[in-house]
Amino acid sequence: MAILSSVFLVFFIALDGFIWGWLIGYRRHYFPLAHFLLLSIGTGFVLWIFYHIGQALDEVIPFYVFNKISGVFLLILSVYHLIDTKGIFKKAVALKLFIIINIDNIGIGLLAGFDAAGRSFPFVAGGLFALFFLFGLYVAYKAAMYKFQQYGTLLPFCILFSMGFFKLFFS
């Protein structure tokens, strides 16, 4: 059962990477290689740290508390993004993205530690996050985006809101 749980956790991190890469690409923001490397390595490091914390806190703090907090944060972020047309993509994109992504990954790292997912989990998950982030950037830059451009800030709002809603009410 722990292996199946680990596969789902890695899948969610890869999906998270794809969505964030796609959002950055959709907004046509320049994202330098150094920022990408720092984001990817930092994400793997955060997963590694909270994996070990999750192992230490096993059954002391329920995981769903962390999941609910990250869901509320994503809902607030989605509303902020809808109100402010530039949203989180105004300045210091890499830093803001790192903080937002890793608030979500704190819960995933803790859950991986609770489930004893395996010592290689943070490295595999961080690598897949980086790979799918690049894939999301590529898809957003290469896809025919004219169909989506008319939705401007509404599409990122819908994605962020649905992620937060799902985490808050269904996880």
C-alpha cells in the first residue's frame, strides 16, 4: 500500500510541476535557467526535509491539517490573482513561485514521511517536478494559445481555485 501511495504522491508533484510550468508559459514570462535550477533543487530539498520531519512526527499531527491549510492558501491566492491582473507574476516570480509550490509540498513531504515512502522519494519527486515543469513550459509556449489568450487572468484563477478547492474539501 505504501508503494501505491508513493506513486500517487509523485504523480501529484509531477502534475503540480506541469501546471505551474504551464501557467508561467501561458503568461509568457521569461524564466531563466538559474531560476529553474534553484526552483527544482529547492523543491527537492523541501521535500527531503519534510519527508524526514514527517517520519519524526508520525501520528503526532494529522496530515489533513496541513492539506487544509494549503487548500485555503491556494483559494486565497486564486482570488488575489483574479483581482490583481498581474497576480503573482508581477515581480520576483521565482521566489513567489518557490514559496507557493513548497507550501503545497510541505504537506506532501510530511505525508511521504508518514507513509514511509522510501528514502529516494524526495529525489525522484523533485526530479519529476523539474521535468514536468519544463514540459508545462514547453506545452504552453508551443501550443496554439490564441484560444486561451482571451481568458487572460480567468484561466489561471480557475486552475488555482480548483486546486485549492480540491485540497480543502476532498483530500
